[in-house]
Amino acid sequence: MAPPLRPRPRSRPRAAAGTLVAATAALSLALPPGSQAAATAAHEHVAEAVAYEAEAARLSRGTVESDHAGHSGSGFVNFQAVTGAYAEFTVDSARAGTAALELRYANGTTANRPLDITVNGTLVADNLAFPATGAWSTWKTVSAAATLKAGTNTVRVTTAAADGPNLDRLTVTSTGAADTEKPTAPRNLRGDKEPTATAVSLAWDAAADDTGVAGYDVYQHGQLMKQVGGSTLAATVDGLDPETSYDWTVFARDAAGNVSAASNAVTIATRPAPPDTEAPSTPGGLRSTGRTATSVDLAWNASTDNVKVTGYEIFRDGAASGTADGTTATVAGLKPGTAYRFKARAVDLKGNRSAFGPEITVTTSAALPGGTPDPGAVSTLASGADVPWGLAFLPDGSGVFTERNTFNVYRLTKSGQKTLLGKVPQSETTGGEGGLMGLEVSPDFATDHYLYFLHTSTDGNRIARMKLENNALSGYTVLLAGMEKSRFHNGGRLRFGPDGKLYASMGDAQSSSKAQDRNSLNGKILRINRDGSIPSDNPFGNAVWSIGHRNPQGLDFDSRGRLWQAEFGNSVMDEVNLVQKGGNYGWPHCEGTNGSCAGYIPPKKTWSTASASPSGLTVVNDHVFVATTRGERVYRLRIDASADLVEQKTYFQGTYGRLRTVEVDHDGDIWLTTSADKDGTPGNDRVLLIDIQYTGGGRQRGTPGH
């Protein structure tokens, strides 16, 4: 088979297109990069500054332009030559009090162009002067004082004369000590009322906070289900599936956005649905809509049901081979030039199954040399694994993988020989998604013998490295700390880029406001040097590479050195992003393409959360493979000339259960790990090997896999 395209060219990603940026005031700290002291100091200064790009404001008689150099964000606002044109900003304040409003502007005329400023409808600056700056590309600032209320404020900047300056950014700086104290965890979470078939009621005891609890967030296994006010100690969550166990936790938050540790966890099952013994109708019209040497595309006509058809079961040669949500499926893992028999049946909410429709026979095509990576036969390399999470490859072609909950690191050959290399010290779980996660092999492993890890510890999430020599790990060294942890949303992937820097995906630790805080390392894609120091060309002077992420995980680079990233959404959309230096991807204001998404970088691909929950991502010959947990399938998408993801194929849906990690090895084959972590049974996962057939198109070359 042809080797996969895995080049590592040097690249310099272009600047961010995002506009709304939230940040605490910058500090110059002479502290070791990533140290806990650095992380603490960055959040205990007196002044808090939050910057709002003008192009993200609500505009009246103004346009967004970018033809003058030196602006921040993606542009600036050029007001029309009228009195009363305005830009209106929505400004959140953790507490009531005074604040400084700093407006960055340019005025290339010789005349003063004054503005009026109102806060929540009250005039705070009348006819404020914005004098000439000398050129439209010369930017200066003008400030005014204002009083903000706790919560959401409206700041409107209005032209007071016949024309205004070009407006670039509003920076709001609150005075007084910042509130960094988290509320205590809610106690005694419990079931409140009897559950129904579709709803669960919860109650808990109040949390405490130095400034007062502003609200409570109700989570179901990492998914935010409901928010209630700080005086409410109960909630009912509906829209659930009947006869299903749900894992619940509650978090308290204050007005400053500080989030408590998790409450105790409780598991509550919904009641069975009303009796239903009626099976769906038989799906008809089963047909093949395409085939390769290793897969067959199927389609059929939809079934009907008295309640609801929830899916379809696909059988190959008389045995179950997968499932489908809708009326199409791709059956992969086949042999070239071989005849296979297929049939399908429908399933409803109660588990009633229809009769099978007529069986069809389809013969796969012959194998052809080329560059399109098609999944072929699947075999098991290792069983008895416990949530295998990180996976990378040594120069000799053997794999190395981590186990999230045991903190073990194993070496695994392609012949199936597994060797325990040791544990990563100071690791701990979070009772959810934290533990020993990401793994990467040094680009210079042949000489330095370093393995890199991302793991949860007592004080948060860390990036560390150890030496692997004589099949044993040693020399544990912390490279970057200061990433907060939570029961869920710990991110966790690592990937060396073509620039030699180490990239990491870090979740928001269930505190969504951190995603827009440039000085927080949570809700970000991070980038560090191999020794943990901060690269001089990082956009914000710290380890942050991009902002506005919820729970990013899978990372990989394409043939042009561009970084692709998979991300868990909350309840609407999961996504794949093309990551840009300094880019803002919108969370928590925007989830996928849902919400207030203007001014943020849109995702390249979205799915419903029920059909994805993407954890692993790898790029092979400019085809993106994504492994999904809740979706229990692998997606493949081609990167086209416009950097869009096209020609989606779906493989192995329902065949191997929850899927965590997908990586391509030096031979061009794919290793895939299962993730049965939600069943509570340790040691029942596998590492699978997918024989990739490269067919259709020219043979491509590149640096081998990790």
C-alpha cells in the first residue's frame, strides 16, 4: 500500500479573523513559563480589562472596513458622515462599580471628531473629543469614566458631529480587586421527584460564595442541560430517552464567572416508555449507491412506526455489521473483488424490530494503486485495555498508548506484543474525563528519547515529558501547568507541528467564560516550545494559540501545514475547525453555527452532538479521519482546494461501540481505540488495526505517521 501523506512543512498561519476578545489586563511576569505561580499571578492583579472589537458591535450607519493598517481584530468601524451614527457594545461586568472606558481610534483629518458615550442609556461623556491622529493608520486612545452595574451593560458610542473617527476597539477596565474565589461545591445532590419516561427532577443544598452565588449549572456527563438562578435549588430536565440511566452533577457559579468544583454525582434512570409492541414497517428498496475495493455504500427507503423509528441495523452475510441513523450507510472493512450479501431492518424506541427487507449482493471493486485512503480489513492488536487515550508511534514503527484511568503507558507492536513501560507520576482522575490523556513522541526521539504527556494532577492539568529508555519511563518533568481541571472538559490532545512546536488542546474546565479570556489557558489551543517555554511569535505573549473553544480534542496538520481540530459541542453541534493563529472560535457565545456567531471563525464541519462527540482526529493524504464517542463511528472527509471538508464518508457505525482515538502509523494503516468508559467496567477496550487501501488517483508521498 502507498504510504500516507504526512508532510511537516514549516508554516506561518495567518492572523485571526475573530473580533470579540475578552482578556484580563496583561502582566509582564518574570516567572518560569507554566509555573503555578505564573498562573496564580495572572489572575490576582487589581485591574481587569476586557477588550471588545468594534466590528463585533451592533452598528447603525457604520460599516466594517480593514483598509488602514494597524487595527486590531479583523477591521474597524467607519461611521457614515452623519450625526447619530453609533456602535453599541454589550459589556458584562462581574460586579457593580466604576470602570474606565478606553476607545482606540484613528482620525486622519485635521479636525476634532467628537463622540457621545452612554452606558445603559445614561450619558457619561458628552461631546468627548477625538482629535486628529495624523493619519488613518495612526491609532490612539481616548478614555472616559463610567459606572457599570453587575451583569450585562449596554455601552453606546455615537457621533456627536457630522462625522466620527474610525473606531477600532473598546476596552473596559474595572477598578478594585478582582474576584477569583470560587463558590463551594453544591452538596447533597439527589433526585427530587419521581422520574418520568422523559424527565428527571433534581435538588441540592446551597453553595456558598464570598460575593453570592449567581447560578447553578446542571450537567449530564459533561453536557450542560440546564441553568437556574442562584436562589433556585432544584431543576427538572426533560427531553430525555426512556429507560436510560443518566449521570448528574451540579456546579455553582458567581457573577465573576468563577465555577465551583462538582457536586456529588448521582445516577438516575428514566422510567420505561408506555407499552409498545408494534414493530416498524419493513425498509424497502435496499440498493448499492457506490463501492470501492474495501467498502459498499447502501441506501434504502424509510420505514414508519406508530411511535418513532430510531435507527436501522445492517447485516452482512447474515451477521450484524453496523447501524445507521438514517436511510444510508457505508459498510467498510471489506476485501477487494469479493461478493457480499446485505440486508437491513428498522428499530423503534422500544426496541421492536421490523422484518428484514430483501437481501442484495454487491461485489467490491478490484484494488487499484493510488492515494485515497479507504478502510479495509479490521483486526485486534490488543484487548483488555482500559480507556486507551493517547497514541503515537516510535521511529521503529511500534505504537505507544496511554490508559486514562490507570495512568499506564504501553508499547504495542504491530504483531500485537504489548509491554508496560511504566506510569506517569502525579496523575489523577476526575471521576469523568480527566486523567492520563494526550501523548506525543519527540520529533528527535532517536537522540533525546522524550515522550510528552498531557494529564490531570492535584493542582490541575499539566503537560509533562519523560524519557523512554530500555522500555522504561523516567525523569518526569513538568513543562506547562496552570490549566484548570474539572470533572469534564479537560481537552487533552498533543501534536507536534511542522514548525517543531508542541500544540495542545485544553477544555474550558466547565467554566465557559475562560474560553474568551486570553490570559486563561482553558478553552484554548496551546502552543509551547519543546522545553515548555513560550514561543516568541505566539499571539498573546503566553501559551495561547487560539481562543473560544469548549472542549477541543483531536489535532493534526495537513500537507500544507495547517492545523485541524475536533471539538465537543454542548447540546447542539460538534465541530471541526481549521485553527488560525490568534483565532477566536466563539464559545460560549457560539456553538458550531448556533448562537451569536457574527465575527467569529466558523467551523469547517458540524454534526449534531448525538451523531459525533469527536475525540480523535488524524489527517491522511489530506483526508481528515475523525473518531467519535457518542456517535460510535469514524468520519472521513476530504480537504478540497478551498480548505473545505467535502465528500463525507461514515465507517463502522455501531460496529465497535464508542471510539476514542484514530492515528495513522508509519505504514499508512490506521490504529483505532475503543472507549467503553461509560459502562463502569475497567479493562474492556481494544486497540484495533485498520488495513488502509490507497485507491483512486495518484500515489502521494510524505513524512510517515506519528
